Amino acid sequence: MSKNKRVLVTGHAGFIGSHLTKKLLDLGFNVTGVDNYNDFYSPEIKKANVAAFGNHSNFKEYKLDILDLPKLERCFAVSKPEIIIHLAARAGVRPSLKNPQLYHDVNVNGTKNLLDLAKKYQVKQFIFASSSSIYGNQTKVPFSETDKLGQPVSPYAQTKLAAEKLCRDSELPVTILRFFTVYGPAGRPDMAPYLFTQAILAGQPIIRYGDGSTKRDYTYIDDIVSGIIAALNRPLAYEIINLGNNQPVSLKDFIAAIETLTGKKAKIVAKPRHPADVPLTYADISKAKKLLGWQPTTDLKTGLTKFIDWYVSPAFKVCP
């Protein structure tokens, strides 16, 4: 694929978006970023994320909300994107229980705005970031894209499923990528890798929901980015594809891994399992291997080592 293609990345200032945007620019793409720098977590973190590429000659940023259709359309009119990678969303399973309407507005209506404009401006490819949370309390493992889905257990998951339906019905060339528990340097401060590392290094207690037996398919950020790039390089008429590590890790083993790598013991406060938490995520990645030629290359120890090295590095100065 020609590397000077025009790509619009929504949520470019976030965790996954900033890693992806930097990689796209390194590869020679022209990137337009759209982000509203909301306060779900500190906007200062997002500003730090963008600092790595903000002055790049092939990058232009629009600070706007995807719900603001007139401003979003002006962005399309100027940038004329050929490819859209839609990462922007209200994130977080547990917070969605407190404000389901906001999650629906952003994740469903915002996606509709982008799909409508993509059709109007004849965008050639639309890549949508979905989530493993849509599988809900799945008992068949590993989770496959063809599995019959039950009822999602959180408003966040419901909005991702609704947005997937909009993508399917759009008649655009769409690739839906279902991400499984992404972690790594510059990771979101509300997620377990960050929270646990921060607390353990500071000698503060961590909250463990449940008995530690819940499992997550932790997937390193570089593997996710390479999966998105693979999808970009192999446009498809319509597909749903899992991007996961295919190696679920229990919560107690995840905490133990951080203890080993930091050389510090966790002070654990045990609480009942959160109602929005599912017992397991586990990606079947055979479709990603077949259609995208993709598979993860980073094991948990390697990925956590890189995350912790970033967290303790002098370069990391932004705190939530």
C-alpha cells in the first residue's frame, strides 16, 4: 500500500491512538488526528502522548468531539481522508455503569457520525476498534468471531456491540477489530497494569476484585498496533477480527508477575468480584493469522518489563 495515504485517526491522543499515530507517521502516512481531550483521565497525559509526534510535518490535529457533526464535517472536508481508524470512545467497563447515556452518545452516535461522513466523502476503508467485552460471560473458549453472543454485562460492551451493527449495516468496506486487554508504556491510568504497578512501587494497597481466578488475555500495545497496520494494509469488504495474545493470565498470576519484576510484595485488599467484570477473556486469533498474516510476539513478562521500565523512567513525568 502507498505510504502517503491520508489516514484519519480518532482518539489519536489516547493510549492506543498515540502509539498508532506515531507508527503511521514513521511509516510515511499523512495522519489527521481527532480527539476532544476529555477528562476521563488527565488531559495532561494525552498532551504528553502527542508530544512525540505533534510537530511532525505529516500530522494535523483537530481538537473536537465526534458528536459535533458540523466541526467533524469541516475536518473531513479539509483532510479528505482515504482511510478512517476509529479508536475514539468512552472507555472503561465499570465507569459505564454510572453514566450509560454518555457511553451510548459517544460510542454509538459518534460512530454513526463518522460512518455517515465516511460514506459522504467516499472513504475507501473504515477500521473500527471494538472490544473483547462484547463476548460477555462466554463459556466456549477461545472466543471466536463467529460465536453466538449473549447479553453484554456492561453498558460499555452494549455500545460497542451496537456500534459494530452500525458498521455492518453501513455498506462501507469495514474491518472491525476486537481488542483484548491492551497494555504497555503510556497505558491508561485507570487500568490494572498501571494501577497495580503504581501502588506496589509506592507501598500502597491494591484492590483485587474476586479471588484472583479471573483471567484476561493481556495484549501488548505494539502487537495491537501491528494488527491495526496489518488490517490497513489488507482492506476487506467486511470482517470482524480478534486481536489478542491467545494466552489468558489469571489476576493472581498477573499480580505475582508485577511483584517479581518490581521486587516488591503487593498489599492486597480483597473485594467481591465486580458485577461488570467477566470471568475470562480468551481470543481465538486464527482468523487474524489467516486474513492479516498477524500474530502477537510479546509475552507477558516482556511486555510488563517494558511497561514498568517506562513507568520508572525519568522520561515519565506526567501523573494522573
